[in-house]
Amino acid sequence: RIEELRRLWPIIGLLGASLPNQIVPGLLDVWRAVLVCEENREAVRETLGYVPEELLLPAERWVCDYQYTRGDAAKMGVARPEKRDKSKEQAQLMIFSGQAIQRGALWAHGFVLRHPTSLYLGCLLWSLRLWQSAGGTIGSQAARGHGQLRLYVLDGDLAQEELCQQYVEHCRSVKEEAVAWLSRNVK
């Protein structure tokens, strides 16, 4: 049953799922991202298999501060409408600040696919492309421009276009069978 589920939905094969009567473990392990900086030189070497020979900048060079204001409740449409005093409006804006990693920083990151097949590789690559085309963000405050990433796949041996196309074609070819499987197995 699990193999049939994974064949019909390779994304479930990658990520796993919880069915009404069993847990389906995922086959994808995701590495923690490592900031490419001098302090992480050895971790970058372990992640990428190499490290640039040129001088890497220190981690603190990539940290920046930010400060924003939150609007008051009336601006958000949650306060009772009443006569507003413009002089008090500015005092009601709450200042908040924090730290972030600056634009231009590089991260080393990876995936390990247990029991890899061309279908699972295509699924992973296609999913990453969809995520990237939707803005490619991680973390919070994406609306303010935080957490936007541009992904680079560093594996010259992968036929990425072909793998993605095979995955998309597979999904189209099993669509009716997948819907029928759901009707039979998930109540």
C-alpha cells in the first residue's frame, strides 16, 4: 500500500504522510543550511565537498539590523471607529527591530534522498522550481523582503530538465488512478 502511494504521489514518497491507520515515512533528509563565511569554512567544505580558496568574510559582516513600525489597531481595521486624533496616531505606532542576514550572503545546503529514483529526483527538482517561482522565501516577514532566496543546484551530473519532465509526465499519467486510490483508501 505504501509503495502504491509513493508511486502515485512521489511528493508523499519524499516528504512522508500520516494516513488514518499508518505513518508513511519520508525518504528525503534535508540538511541544515550553513552560512558561507570564514567561521563556517570546515562546515562548508563538508557540505559542498570543497571550499573557495579565497578569503571568506567573517559571519558578522553578513548581519544587519532592521527597524520597522507596526500600525495601530484602527489602521488594521480591528479597532472601534471613533473620532481619531492625528497627533496621537504617531505615538501609537509600535517600533520593533531585529537582526537579519544581509542580501548577497551565500548558504550551503543539501538534500539526501534515500532510495533515489529518477522519479523522486524529478519530484524534488520540480518542487524546488515551483518554490523558487513562488518567491523562494523561508522564515518570517517575507512581505518586507526578508528570507528571499535564489536557489542554485550544484550537481552538474543531473539531467535536470529531463528529470523534471519525466516527473510531470508521470503525474499526468497516473492522475485518474491516484484519484481512485484516494476514494478507496482515505475515508
